[in-house]
Amino acid sequence: MPARVISVIGGSDSSASNLELAERVGAEIAKRGVILCCGGLGGVMEAACRGAKNEGGQTLGILPTDTKEHANEFVDIAIPTGLGYARNFLVAKTGDAVIAIDGSAGTLSEMAIAWFSNKPVISLVSSGGWAAKLAGERIDERRVDSVYGASTPEEAVEMVFQAMNWK
């Protein structure tokens, strides 16, 4: 069976409280033996990776730049793409599901890509940004479900497990 992967998406410039939420999401992903994928840079991405590494987890960063050296220090496997924002497509497609924390236009694009790729999209509602705006909403009519709204980092990861039928 291929490895399980959850992509964590969110703001590169986020509040301290949102960075703490991201770190808790990363820790919970690692505790459950799942690989964390992200865009590999700072903000939510770095905090989630730090949380995963603190629990002995594995992290994958899909970078917008041409060099591995741009990855945050908690990325185990850095994939430099040179694609800029187009790398958002790869981040969203790599995860079996996506957890959104806060976020601006880049996060919105990743949520939409995950949506049309038929992947569960879970929003951490208290984080604000596009995660909060789309929680409980259908992005369009191609699916009957909605963007799941989670209250805590632990609930967000549990929602992935439920949506994916993971034990």
C-alpha cells in the first residue's frame, strides 16, 4: 500500500496563534504515522513541519523555487520545482487529503485544486482566512459534500481519517 500523505496548506505570513495550530496539526499527522506534505517554505508550512518532526514524522516540501536550500529546516525531502505558484497544483495533488489553515489566494488555489481532484478538504475554522470562509461550503456543484470544518487540529486530522476510511 502506498504511504498515506496529508497536505497542509496555509499562509506563509500567519499569526502566532495560527502557527501554533499548524504545529499541532503537524504533530497529530506524525503521531498517526502519516507523511506531511506542504509547500516547504515558512509560516504555516514551517510550523506544521516542525510539529511533525517533533513527533518523529516525515515531511515533504514541494518548493516554488529552483533550489532545495529554500526549504525550511524541518523538511526531510525537498523538491525544488521552479514553478512558482504553479507548484500549488503539486502540493494539493500529492496529499490524499488537504488541511487548510488560514490562507490567502495561494491557499484558495490549493483548496480548489483538491476539490476538483475529489480529495477531502478540511478547514481549521478558528484560523480565519480562506479556511474559515469555505468551511461548510461547497466550492462548486461537482461534489455533494462540503469543505469540512474542524474546530481543533486533532479534529482536522480525525476528519481526514474518517473521510479516507483510514483505521
